Amino acid sequence: MNEISFRPAVGSDLPGIIAMLADDELGLEREDTSIPLNTKYIDAFASIEQDSNQLLVVVEEKGALAGCLQITFVPGLSRLGMWRGQIESVRIASRNRGKGLGRKMFEWAIAECRRRGCGLVQLTSDKSRDDAIKFYESLGFSATHEGMKLIL
């Protein structure tokens, strides 16, 4: 696990990122791993790439994709104009799970949020992901709010 690196995702990473997003019970039902890629992924990636408040990152181990996450930097007026880092789409390639990579990814992401001037880092997790929730709590996150979504 010593040979890991973090970098912004590029277009050629998309198939690997989508494969990681689909590689669990929830993702399997909502992602499309077919090739050629669904154009919705390509369009979304183009939007992410053009937005300076979006950072889609991949983690490589020995040159192979090992994980990914997305940080959205959110400006706000509350809390004296505090910026927030919203972490989403966190995935570890199945061959890399259980090796501490998730912790290293979050340490990196939290440091990046600090570097970008954020005063708070937040995330959401599906309520069915008990292990993920315990992991986030071990990193110091606490469930201070109730999150809600409306599927459109």
C-alpha cells in the first residue's frame, strides 16, 4: 500500500470509475457498465472537469486504479460564509478493500478540503451501509443532521 498516488481523474479513467461505482449491491442496480459508455457519464464528466468547485480523484496503486472519490467545494453564507467539502462517490476496487486504502483516501480528501479553505467536511451514506457508517464515525464524522433526498 506504499505505492499509492492521488490525481484528478481523466476521461480514460471513466470505465474503471464506473466499474468501481457498480461493484456493490446498491451500485449494481443503478450503474451502467456497458461499453461504449453511456453518454450520460461522458456528459457528467465534462461538467465536473469544467467546474473548479468539483474534484473527481482517482487513487492508483502501482499504476492501477484502486479507488475514487469526488469532492464538491460548496460556498455558503451560513457560519460566516464557511466553505464546505462534500465527499461523494467513494469507492475502493474490490481487490483493494480491507487494506486501509479508504482511510488514506479520506485523510487525503480532508487535507485537500483544508487546503481549499473549507471549515467543514460532510458526506452522506445510504442507511443500509452499516460498515461504511461505522468507518466514517471512526474518522471523526458524526450524524449531526438528518439527510433527505427527492428522486426526480
